[in-house]
Amino acid sequence: MSDFLFTGLNAHDVAPTLDGFDNFFKNNLATGQSHPSQLFKMREDVELGMLPRAVWIAISQFNGVTECCSMMKCCQWLEASFKVQAIWHHQALHSGYCSAEVQPETNWVCDTAPKASLLIQSIDWRMLVCLNVAFPPRQFVSIRIGSFDLCLPLSASPEASFGELGSWLTQILAPLVEAPESPKPASQERTWPMRLRWLQWCGRPGLLAEGHGLPTVPPTDSSLAKRSLRPASKLLLEWADPFDNSWPLPPCQDWHLDFQGHRNSGQIAWDWHEGGRQASSSSPHGNGLSQEEMLVCLKSSLLKKERWLLLEEPSLWELLQKIRATLTFEDKGLCDRPVRFRLMDMLQPADVEHPTLKQLAWAQSEMVYVEEMVPSSKGAAPCSPKEVVFSLRRDQAFSHLRRSVCGEDELDDGCAQTGGWSRTVTEPALQAASNAAMPEPEEFDIVTMRQFSAPTPQAGYPPRDGAANPDVSGDSEAKPMGSVTERIVPHYPPTLVPGTQRTRQFEFHPLLKDIILIGDKLGAAQIVSADGAPESEEHPALQVDACPLLSLSWTRHNPSVAVCGAANTGGICFLRYTPDARPGEQLLKLSNRVKSFPKLSSLSINCSDDFLLASGISSNIAIYDVETGNVVCNGGRVHEHFINISRFCQTSPHIFATASFDHTCKIWDLRQPLTGNRAVKTLNTEGHNVMCQFSPDDRHFLCSGIDTQLVQFEVSSWQQMPLQMPLRPSVHQDRYRRSAYLASGQHFLTAATEESHVHVMSTQGEKLGVIDFRRTFEEFSAPELSVRQKLISGTVALDDAEPMSGSSRKNHAFVQSIRAHPVISNRLGVLMAKTKGQALQPASESYIAVLDLDQREMAR
């Protein structure tokens, strides 16, 4: 059995890590003079748990999870050896069952939670891996614990799943639950309570996923129907204070009673920003609209720590009442004094005296800053001597970049007190472990199957660092006139996804890595799998409209909801994805139809899943409430030409961008009027704009235009970066460029219609090379397994600079649309089309090609 255990290990690589063992054991294993089984017989006194971590990691990585589980059943010796937690911790990271938060600057962690180092040492990694192996790969939920996410399997029944999650969490975290970090008398056997919340945008805590902690069954009222526990749901584990078992977030009984004691004391009034009508608490419930509960984070220098407020009926009046109660709890002198709030950045909706927070474009888990205003402040309205005036501001956009969207200077840190829930940085050790190096793959050239030397750089641009210009004078192939030799970015052969022959647009699922939503040319929506699973063959498509589905978008946090839009009719439909549908049943079901948008071309859902942005071939936009489907507001004539696409940013629920043919891209804030002259930023791109997109961390903003027009801006300063992209001069006026950031945010993809290649660039303006798709249909419709494991590299001659060039003219597959995977940092999808038939009446076939780039390229 020892022979099998160590088969394939490179002893020369493992031996240098065996510090602490005697030279006999070390030298024999390194030189191979003695067989591993003999070494263990000679050293029966060696404690297996003391073997270096690298040895166990190498063993488990070579054999894999399934083989390790099988070997544990062979004998007690192996079972004891594989109880070493280092093996299972590595397998959890390597298999994706545990991952570090990819954007640590936007991660939120509770102060009462155990430290990350204690969590890593106390988690039962073996149980975590075995649970994931034993259940279907797609039936899982992600639970954020501290600064990393754990995957746990989920059964078909949501009611049973909450109990299972609670039971499994209790077992996996048993050392912590039974023995909290804080010291306690030996006579007290108290546990460390925990409960689950929905994970919100930028890692913020959301509402409770269930009512009373773990394990419980959630209520079955209608309020949970829209956010039920589904595969790929993202949850957050909340820890109670180990000293008194109190909860840091509402609902918590003690704080609720304190609030009730001060709720109705004193008078409240408020002033709207920009001269709106004054209002008071005389008629607090003017509209009678019901909404889902909301969490709001309150920060102020008047508080010892931040407070989270739970609003049962989210309205402006209730928010101000709870803010007053919170401040009164800290300062009893406010009990009998009238309070006035100056709403520094909120505008009163038309004909609404007491608006709901949704009518003010408020999102779940927002942050608000409250400070007392000095009576003599410049521009302050007169008030009575007993009246206390507070300024109220909402959280600025892109605060993690230390600048606001309006280009203001450094943010005010006066309210940056600690306590409660706050941002944290992922521990370097865990982050490094999650970025483990991948094995070196074999490289080959797709045509000649020979190794390549360093590629020739594009004319007029310097070569990549460390790359030499090879001598290509002896190349026997004649290059077309105007062709340029480009480096091929090393990548695995593309896979053509089955069932995508009529695709018009597609979107990767934001949580399930293999799921793709497609809209076809005949108005049908369907779910396909990037790994080749026959979803489209076993389940019929959902007919949504009679014209092509051009606009698709998934919700960010609810894994079962998507939205699609039809090109000609402008119809907008919400869809519900049911992964547990039986064969013959539809995976997609129509959930709701909302008001259509004329000449629809783009749909985008914000990062909190509260608002849907719609735009079309016009200068107008519309904002929909995702919960109700109603139009929240309209923006008319926001550009001087039609809008081609609009997109929300990634880290703020209020900021979105529009790309227009009027040579500008504009940045908008939902909290401001949506009129042509009220954009918070107007970016002049000196050309028609086809697409715009924020990077995953919102540090960069990319505008794509005609042919090679491509402009990137740095969001913190709104300066163009780089000043010029390494692309050829623009020649064609009938090619529209598409671009997409990879999930890491450090690189982006760009391609144009009528071209069969995709450029890969870094955000710093360095070109890594291209990916050639000219022979995708012929060579990779069904690649063999041996070919899939090899990398494509080398050089390729591009002829796209010729005035009469074009892939459709040469019967090549060309790029129609491009998407980057939102989770897998090296994966991209391309909608490829190929023209058939006569030139005057072409018929095109299309396929989605999915491929993975070499991970080493992403590290450059």
C-alpha cells in the first residue's frame, strides 16, 4: 500500500522539506536508495502526524480526493495517516470547496467572529471535503465564514437543507462551537451561537436567512418566496458574542426593547436637498406600500461603534425615527428636544411627501453617516434654540478606492470607528494558499505540432519583457499583404457548447460556474452547460418572444432569477431557473412580465439585486424595481444620440454608465436626477461608443467603439489609462468592438465583429497576445481528451488591417459576442458565427466556444 501511496512522487522535490527528521531517512528518500515501504518499516516510531505538510499535500494532490477516500478504507494505518488536516485543507482549496475572498478590501467581518487563523486550525477539513464529494457537484451553497467561503451540499428540500446546514456547520466547526476563544469557567459548558444571513453586495451582511439560529426551519410566508435557499445561494455566518450570547446585528431582543423606549419621544422634521419641501412626522405612512425589510448601517462620531438598524416597513420616516432613537440611547439629553435632519444628498420624489426607501433608490445594507451640525454653519437654515440639527449623508460610491465618483479628494474618515461589522483584509497566508501553483502543461502548436520560440511582436510596439525577436526570414509560408504576426496567448483548445447553434446572446451564471443562459434568434431562452452536460437535450427551451432575445442578465445573489429582453418588441421578462427539473421539463419558467422598453438593446441588474436598468436604440433609459417589476424612474434625452448599452458598476448599487454614439460615455447616480445635464461624470472618447464596462473591482472603466477604438479610464481619477492602446490604426467603419474584463480585474478581452481573433491585454496597456478562432468549427467541435490537456501557443499572422478583409468574406468563423467568466479568472466565452450560402442572402450558424487561458499568463 505504501508503494501505491508514493507512486509518482518526485522524491528529489519532496526531500528538501523534511527538516526535523534524521539524515538517514532524509537521504534515502531523496536519493531513492531505499524503497519507501522499507523506510517506514525501519522507522515505525515516526509519528505520521509529524510528517511535513508538503509531503502530505504532494500525496493528496497526486492521488486526488476519490483515491484518498478509497485508500482510507484499506487499512487502519492509512486511515490514521490521512487524518492529517494538512491534506484535507489543501484538497479543499485545490478542489474549490474553500476559497479566499477575491476582493479583501470590500470584505466585511463581524468583530465577535473568531480570527481567521483560529478558524483554519479548528475546521474539520476532512469532513468538508467528504461532504462535497458525496453529493452532486451543483447542489451546494456557499457560506462565508470570516474572510473565506466554504461550500456545503444542499438537499432538494429547502426546509430540510437549513437543518442539514446547521448540523454540518456544528460538526465542521465543533472545536470552535464547543470551546470559544474567550476563556470561561470550567463549570460553564456554553456554546458559541451562530446563525445564517444572506450575503449582500461587497460582502455586507443582509437579512436573516432563517429566524432563530441553527438548526431551524425557515418560515414559509410569502416574503421568503423570492429569496429562498437554492443551490449556489450565498450565505453569511454570524457569530454571537461568546461572553453574553448577544447578537451584533438585529433582530436582537435587548436592542429592540431599548429602541421601543425612545421611539416616540420628541419631534422629528427634515429638510430635502436642493430646496425640497420640509416635512415632519405628522403623517408618517402616506403611501401604504409594503416592502421587504431592510438593514441600514449607521455610522457617527456620536456613537461608540456602528449600529445596524432593521426597518420593518422601510420608509424615510421610520429610518429617521430609528436614527433618533439610536442617538437618544447614547445621549439621554436628546429625549425631549426636537430633532431636524438635513438630507444632504437626497431629493424628494415628485408628489410623495413620505416616500419609501425604495422610492429614494435605497438598496439593502446601505450605510448612512449622521453628524450634528453647528448652528452657525454657513448656509444652515434658522432653527429654534432647543432644536438639534443633524446632517445625514449616504455612503459615497467607490469608497474602497478612497475617492468618490465625483472626483472629490480623500474621503472623510471621521466616522471610521471600529466595532460591529467592518471591512477586513484577508490573511496573507490564506490568500497565498488559495493561489496554489498549477502543474506545468504541455504546449503545442495547433498546425505544425512543433515547439515555438519567443513570438514576433506587432510592428511598432515593443516585445514583451524577456522576449526576443526570432528570425522568421526562413518561414516558408507567404504572409498576406498587410498581415501582422501576433503572439498566441497560451490556452487550452476551445470547446463548442452543444445546443447553441441558434444563439443570439449568452451570459455566464454568476455563481454556478458551468451554467450558461442563452437567448436564441427565435425568441427562446435555454440553459446549457459549459462542461458539455446535455441540459438542452433533456429539457426543452422556454419560448419567451417571437423575435431574438438580445438582452440577458442574472441577479447577483439569487441564483435562480434571471431577466431577458426581446430586441424588436422590447418585452422584458423575469425567469426562474429550476436546476432540479426532471427530464422533459423546462429548466426555465416565466416568472413575471414587466412594462416593455421601446427598441430595447441592453439590460443590467445592480450589485444589490434591487434595480434593473434598461436602455435601447434611443436616448432614454428606465429603472425598474426588481422586487415589484414597476418602473421606479425614467431618464429622458440623457444623450444627444442613441444609447447602445448601459451597465451598473460592481461595488455600488446606485452608479451606472451609458455608452452612446454621441462620442461620450456618462456616469450616473440613481440618487440624482436622470437628465442630460446631471450626469456625475461625462467622458469624451472621441468616437462612437458600442460598449462600456466597469472592472470587477471598479478600479477601471472600459469604453469600446468602432474597429480598434478602445479607451480605458482609471475610476479614482477618471484619467485615461493608458494613453494609447496597442492596437493597429482604425480602418473599418462597419466593425463593432466588444470588450470584457476577466474575473481577476487585471486583464481584459477585446474583439471586433468580422474578426476571428480576440486580443488579451492587461489593464496597464500591455498586450499579452491573441486567441485565434479561425478553424474553431472544423477542429474543435469534439476534441479528444488528450488534446484538451495540451496548450495552444505560437504565433499567427493577422490580415484584419486590409480594407477588404473580413472573416465572413473568407468563410472563417468570426466573433459576434464575448463574455468573461465572472468567477473563473482564466475562462472566457465567445459567440462565434460563420456565414453560409450566397453573399446576398447569407445564413449564419453560431456556436458558443468556451476556453481556459494558461494560468501562468494571468500571473504576469
